[in-house]
Amino acid sequence: MRRTYENDFKFIDSPEDIETLVIDKRRDWRASPSKAKRRQRRYKKRIAHQILRENI
């Protein structure tokens, strides 16, 4: 598995695709599940921001 990068926004056609695209390969290594969820939110936010930047 590879990490999720901002340039992966090109593979998103609908908002539901973000859920399937964003993968944290180190989820099991995180100290707690809450930190894993926080990291996932950060990945999703970065991709959403990149989508907005491309559409402006």
C-alpha cells in the first residue's frame, strides 16, 4: 500500500471516492485509534483543499 498524496485528487469523481482513496498504511502502528482517525481527517482535508485549488 502507498500513502495518499494531494495529487491523487485526480482519481476522485465523487465525494464518496475520498473515503476509498484515503488510506493510512500505518494505521495499526499509531498509538491510539483516535490518532489514526485524526490522521485520516488530515489526509482528507489536504485532498479536498487540492481539489478546491484546481477548480479555482
